[in-house]
Amino acid sequence: MDHGYAKYNEVAELLKVLAHPVRLCIVSRLLEMEECNVTTMHTCLNTPQSTISQHLQKLRSAGIVEYRRNGLEIYYKIKNRRITQLVSDVLQEV
């Protein structure tokens, strides 16, 4: 067995962050739309903006998403492209 647990730890941390329905939905939507702001996510998910913002912060902290500011709007997109295949495979059966 591989005793270098670093790579497994990194993957486990990504999976922990994704293991919430709202965060998984946000990532899935970002994969579909490529870029999105909180207002659009709020409308699509029917979830309070504050809740979405909290989940986006966790996704940002994990390095899964990144953002850019355009005036007052903040647009999010997937930063970690490893997530693309992982989420696509997981949601394929859903």
C-alpha cells in the first residue's frame, strides 16, 4: 500500500467539501453555465443568497471555485478542473 497519504488526503478534502447538496448543485450549475453570479444561483436554486454565499466561501477556500468582480457583481467559475470529470461522473446517474 502507498504510505504517502498526501494525495489521498487532498482528494478526501475535496470530496468533503463537495459532500453537501447545495455545494454539489452550485458546482454542477457552474459546470453547465461556466460562470454565474450569486443572484442567478439564488434564482435557480431557490436558496437564500446568504446561504449560497456561505457555500461559495467553502468552495473558494477549497480551491474549487474562483471569482471575478465586474462592478458590484461577483461572478464565480470552476477553478479546479479536476472537479469537472469527478462531478460529471457522480451526477451522470442522477
